[in-house]
Amino acid sequence: MNAGERRRAALLARVNGLAADLDHWLALTAKSTSGARGAGQAGAGQGGAGRGGAGAPFPQHHTQVLAVNAALRPLLDRVREAETRRADTELGLLQEVWWRLRGALTQRHDRSLGDFLLLADDFVWSCYRPALTAASSVSGAEILPVEPPLVHLTAHAVPFALPRLVSEDRQARVDELLRALPVPLVGLPFVQSRHLPEAVLAAHEVGHCVLDAFGLTGELSEVLRRTAEGPDWWTDRLPEVFADLYGALCAGSGFAFILADFVALTPEGPPSPRYPAPRVRVALVADALAEAGGEEAAKELRAHWAEHAAGRGPAPKGLRPTVGALLSARLTALGGSTLLDLFPRGVDAGLRAAADALLRRSPIPRSVPETAGVLLPAAAFAFHTDPDRYADVVKDLTDRIFRLVAEDRTRGVRGGAGGGEATDTPGDRGARSASRLRALLDGWGADPPADAAS
């Protein structure tokens, strides 16, 4: 065997190794035969199969891994058939893409992170599922363009959703391939695993995923053209505006007050032109609370901003008609639902009651659901209400939330449509993704990225 043949043999061995690792994760995320509550992925942080019994430890990630597998397998077949130089370039990119996703999944094995990631997964699912359920009612549509977002911890200082990342050279190619996959990534700062309140900002990132996944930009831009004063300002900033509004609908006052404190600490002005100014973001969120029935919460948020961020200027008051138009527009992509329809009214009162109970170590009112969608925002609002008292009870509060959410958790697959008859499978979504990936690789050709190692 000559050097070229040995290099080819080594390349095929690497391809087979990546395929074997996909098989490994398909097994780890196989469907569970149990539907019992409290079983979830709760034991993942302890390296086991969950508190609820035997079976694969991560069934709620089943469709995510199925879809990624369906996206990458055809590309591995393509690499096997390609000329060696091109095959080596493409395999290097594909293995880096899989490594990023695999790394996100593997964090669930870490004993110190498992419970937090379970909670974050549950919270993100509670934010994403209402849009998924509405979209699943659209007759004849591709009801699941992508899978639910996958949460992971990062070294970044702020949360982010992958579709917004921009970089150069090799990393640009990897990010572009990741964006073409059927699983969006939501990254949370590692330190949030030790401070639950700021994890509520993941609701903003889910907003980005919903806007992208269900193709809402066109319909909402048309709403802005019809109703907004200065529609160009709104359409230029629509992704960030939408994400803030969606976060407020998902997590109410818990999101609103944490966001207000978060943006108050940023340098004057937004980090880029696509962001509204901090005081405008607070005004938008206040208006979203009011449109959802929380007039008093909206007043409280504006007063909080006026007291604690006076140097930033007042939160403007003329935005509500446009906010109302965005939230009350009937969206074809969501089966005619409005954004306000996705989340029940009155939830904010429940999370505030839960926040008080968490601080007092008292029973949570029976009328308040003990779910991640309520308890994580409740922890955020508890911290806002009384940071000193929160610090006194933080260990008991955190353990209590982990326990209650684990008891509520249903073990099983999450990627199916939230309602109606699903005609679109993870394999279908993966196949569409494979076509997008193939087009990207074709466009780049055989030459390695500029900063690739030799």
C-alpha cells in the first residue's frame, strides 16, 4: 500500500468513526418505553439513566439526534466517494460540526451540570412548544422546519442563539454548516448554572429560534409596514424586538426585570445597530407585559427603570400600538394564532406567588403549576424582589426547584409536534438539512478554509 492508499484508508477509518459515534448517540437518546412523570433525564447529571427507571438516559433529545443523523449520514457517504483532498476538507468540517453538537449533548453527563441542564432544557421547551403546537395545525405545511433548540453552556458572557453568530474563515464555514442543521443551539454562560435567575434570558434566545424556524419575519414585516410609524426602524431591528417580546410572553416579570438590570449594565447604546437602545428594550417589554394583561407589572417595570437607570433616559411610551399590532396579528405560519394566543394570561400572577413562596420557604399555591416554565421565572423574580433574602435561601430554593421540576417532568420524546397529526419526521427534516449542507460544500469546493491547519 502506497502513501496515497494509506491516507485514503485512514480517511475512511475516520469517516467510519464519526458514523459509529452517531450510532452511539442514537442509542443514548433512544425512545423510552416509560411515560412516567419524574423520570425525565433527571439522572443524567449522575451519569445514570434517570431517576425514573431503566432505558436510554436522554430520550427527550431523541428527535434532535435522529434529525442530525439524517443530515450528516448522506454527507459521510459523499465523503467516502469523493477525491481524497476534497474528502479530507469536507470531513474536517463535518467532524467539527458534530463535535460542537456532541459537546452540547455530552455536558449532560457532568454530575455538577446535569440538574441545571435538565431545568434549562425544560424551560426552553416550555417556551418553544407553544409555537410548535400552533405551527403543527397548519395543513400541508412542513410543520417542523427544525427540532427544538438544544441548550448548552459556554464561556461566553451572554446567552446566544447560533443563528446569530458571525465569524470568519474556517469558523465561518463551521457556523454556516451548523446553521443549516435541523437543531438550533442555545448557549448559556457557564456561570448561569450556578445562578438560576439569569438563565431566564434563554427565553429571548428561544424567540430568535421561533422567528427563524417558523419563518415569521415576512408576515411580521408586513404587519410593521401597515401599522408602524417609521417601519424601517422596526424591520431593521425585528429579530431583537421579537426576541424581547417573546421572552416577555414566555416568562413575564421574571424575564422583564432581569433583562432590565442586564441591559442597564451595558455601555451606553446598543452593542450593534440591530439592537434597540436599552431604554427602548425595556419599554418594549413593558408594553408586552401590558398587552398580556399585566398593566401593573408594566408600570412597575417602568418605575424600576426610572429609579435604577435614570441616566439612560426614560423608557419611551409611544411604542405600544406597534407592540400590540405585532402581538395580536394572526400569523398564517402559526395556524392563525397570535403571539398572545400562545401563552395563557394570568401566568405572571402565578409566578409572582411562586417567587414569594420560594423566598419564604413556604408551600407554592396549589393553583400554580410547578413547572420549569413557571419556577425558573419565579426564581428570577424572587432574586429581583429581594436579592439579600434570595442569597440566604439560594441553596434550598435551587434544590427545591430542581426537585419539583423533576417530579413534573415526563420521560419521553419531545421533538414531535405539540398537537395534531405530525406528517413531518426527523428524517425528513434531516434530509432537507442534508440538501442545504451539500449545497454549501459544493459552493466551497475542495480547497480547505484559509485558516485550516495543514
